[in-house]
Amino acid sequence: MLKHQYLLVFFLRFGAPMTASTRTTVLSLYMRVFRIARTWQAQSGVASDTETERKYILQEARNLFRRNQKLTEQESIRKCIEECEARIEIGLHYRNPYPRATYLPPMGLATQKGRKLRAQQRLRKQAKPIYLQSHDET
């Protein structure tokens, strides 16, 4: 029960604009990720791969939830919730806990000077899939 109390305190530290339903959603997503990690089986069936992937799932969840712990804007929180749900569904569907790659080469469409570079960076940011929003580089 101590673990659940810690999680509740962890998520109650969000800013005032967070509603009770949002807090409940975030907490249930966090618990869902931990349940998935507990029962995760690597697609290869090798025990060491399973353990590595379980550790990755747990560490990634902890890092992302802690990084977003201080968010107070409802829109930012909603985007993080959507990203978490998307990553869970993609991971379960493909049986791969790691983020899927995007195949647009970095700066492949523009020269590296001036307006074209800024336009290219803006387009890349807009084209980034929801499940990769928390990653700096794709």
C-alpha cells in the first residue's frame, strides 16, 4: 500500500488547474504502464530480452512522468496523456516497447541557412507523431 500512497502524493503535487478527473486519468495511466511492465514478454521469447524491455518500460515511464510532474496547463497535460495512451497502444500492438522511428531524414529537405532552415524545423515539429512528442530528436 505504501507504493500507492507514494504515487498519490506524487501526482497530487501537480498545479492547481489540474482537475480531479485528470489526476485520476494520469494516475490510472501510470498504474497501467506498471501493470504492462510486470506482465511484459519480449517478442523474441528470450528471458534477458524480456528483462531488458521491462526495465526500459519502467524507466521510461518514471522519467516521463517525473519530467511532466510540474505541468499545470490543461492543454499540455492533455497532450501528455494522449502521447502515453498512443505509446501504450503501439507498444502492445507491435509487441515492442521502444518508440517507432520516423523516416524523415534530419534537415533533408532544406539548406541549412536562413528562412528555409526555420521553415524546415517548423515542418518537422508539426509532422512529429504524437507518440514521439516527448523525445527531442527523432
